[in-house]
Amino acid sequence: MSDSAPRTAAATDLPALTLRRDKAVRSAVEVSLAGEAAPVVGLLDVTGIREDARALTAAFAEVTAPGTPVLHAFAVKAAPLVPVLRLLCAEGIGAEVASPGELALARAAGIEPGRTVLDSPAKTRGELREALDLGIAVNADNPQELARLDELVAGAPPRSPLGVRVNPQVGGGSIEALSTATATSKFGVALRDEGARDWLVRAFLDRPWLTRLHTHSGSQGIPLDRLAAGLAATAALAEEINEKAGRRQIDTLDIGGGLPVNFASDERTPDFATYARLLRREVPVLFGGGYGLVTEFGRSLLAKHGTALARVEYTKSSGGRPIAVTHAGAQIAARTVYAPESWPLRIAAYDSAGRPKSGPEVAQDVAGPACFAGDLLARDRPLPLLAPGDFAAALDTGAYYFAHHYAYNSLARPPIYGFTTTADPASEVRFALVREGQRTEEIVAESGGALRDALVAEE
């Protein structure tokens, strides 16, 4: 069954995720959260997010020695929304942040400093000082940053756990922009460069307060065996450092995130349990109890639980191909619009009442509102023929999509709602506002509206 084919099977034949989504879409239309006055909205499946957070925790608990400290830190960049971070915090998930803004979001969500990790290749002295004052873990990206930490911790043991990020240089995957363990990646200390390994060993031996190693080989498009190879190289370096130190100086390994997401169907594959078992087999030293663990999953926790629902405003035909013009395009799906081969999205068709649309599939374009020709969510996609007033739903958009607004054409940020449902078809859907839609006056204010005479004022 395609993502937009008629839903004629019994409800029990459809994944729970699909059933919840269909129910939420219909309810959002019925109560006018989506419609003419709100032509594009983001929907987040709260139940699905909770389930994946618990699945992550259980997967690593299954393969880790009892008593091993494990922190699962959500990569805030994947969904920088305070209510989402608060939801994950309630499930025992911390935060991995990479900017002052992300740190502020994590703190606003109530995530404790001790459950927060700061990663970034461009930390300022001020950012480092704030993290050290709060007791937030920091992974230094390069020798110059480590020199800054030398200055900041001089004379007093740091409150923060401190480490170094390494690039194991094990190679990239199918999406170059997301491959962070290539020979020339901008991230971390390049482990295979001449002299780098010796420098890293000496850096740790000279600094007893360095207690962590961090690596992250990439995310979408990276095969699992390559992720494992990067972790194996990093774990081997930790063992070497500890052996030469004559003690377990490195006590924690931050293994990053990177679990890819299946964008082809509602099936959750690969899942956290599969990945944890693979790492247990390929890098057993991670799970023997000798090291604490930190993970930094992002997309894999949120992607499958988001839907961008857009109303079809007009339909037309060009060159014999039908085109549905919607209100969702580059402003909510920049990656798909600019790199469709790497980031294709499934589209589900719903009628004007929010019901899964039936009918023969017709190859058509699903276009966005931005004023350039490439603003397309889908090209030549077989779907039940969309009509004005129908809805096109971009699936798997819970991470890096509608929460990451791109202000092309000064298009407004869409509202985002979390929803909960039950298995009972007669029960209502509960919605909770996660982020308000942007008003036009806010767009004007952000664009210097109060400063309109700044460039024409008399000298």
C-alpha cells in the first residue's frame, strides 16, 4: 500500500502510528486547527514520542552491565521546542546542545545541567565559561578550544565533565553533508592525521581533568556498520589512554547519535534495540561496565512522530502534469526542496474533511507557496488526485522540518500542536499547543519594522 492509497484494510492491519495520525488529521480539520484560516500546521504524536524515548532507554539497558551510568541526551537541534524537550525530560532524556540558544531552550524545559552536554565546533569563551559555571559537560572540538579550557580551569578542578571530540575518519555515507567522519570533516580532532593520535594521548596525560572521549560519525545515510567502526576506533583510543595513564582516566564515552530513519514507510527500522545489539557485538568494551555512556540521538527519536499538514489552495495542470498548490514548501521542508534526492518525503492525501483520500492514483506535483520553481514537496508523485480544499500531509517531519522555519518570502512560521489519542475510534483527540503560529505583525517586527527610518534619517 502506498502512503496515500485508500485505507480499505481493517484498522488492525494498519500500524498504530498510522491510525493515530489519521485520527489526528481528521480531528484537526473538524475543530479548525487546520483549514482555510490555518493552511499549514505541524502535528506531533505525543504517544509515539514517549514510546520511542522508552524504547531507547530499554534498548541500552538490555545490553549494558548493571550499574553503568547512561545518559541519553536528545540533540536539541532536531526539534528545538521547549514543550518537546520537557516531554523528553519527563521520560528521563537529557539534552545535547550546540549553541547558547539551544542551551537556553534546555534550561527553560527544566533539564538539569548535569544532564546536559555542550557540543559545537565554534564555542566562544563566554559559552565555555557559562557551561563550566553551570557544571555542564563539554566536549572540546580542537586543540585551540582545549587551550581555552586550560585557561578557564586553571587553579581549580572543573565542576563540568570535560572531554575531546575525535573524528575517527572511517568514511562517509550517502549524504555528504551529514557525514562527519570523513577524512576532511570539520568536526573533532582527526584521529588518523599524522601525529594526531600521539597528541591526543599526551593531551589527556597532561590534563587529569579530561575524562571523556566523544565521537559522532554522522546520521541519515550512514550505514550502521560504519557507525560501529567509528565507535570501535574511539573506544580503542580510550583504552590506550587509560593504559598509558595507569588508571581509568577516561571514565565516559559519548557515542553520539546517528541512527538513520526509514523515510519509506511507517515501519520503525532500524530500531534502537537493533542498533544497541549491533554495538554490543561489534564494540563490547562499551557495555562491560568500564565506561559510562552518553548518547545524542535526535532525528531517530522525533522524525516518525511529526506530520506537516497543508491545505490545497489551488490545482492546475502544466505540460500535462497535475499540480496541487499547497501552503507547505521550502519554509517547512528546506532540505526536501533543495535536495530532493537525499530527502524525499512521503505524502499522504486527505480529503477536505481530513479523511484519507481514496481514488485512482495520478502522478502529480505537490507544490509549496514560495516564489521559485523548485518549491516542491513532491514531483510526479502517484496520489489520489488532490482538489482545492483537500490536504497534503508531509510525513516523518517531526525532526528538522516544521520546527526549523526558513523565512523565504516572509512566510509565517506555522503553529505546532501535540496530540494524544486512544484506540477507541469514538474517543476524541486531545491537542496541546506547542508553538503559536507567527503573526504578520511579528514578521514586520523581526524585519526591523520599528527601525524603518534607520537608513534615511538625517545625519
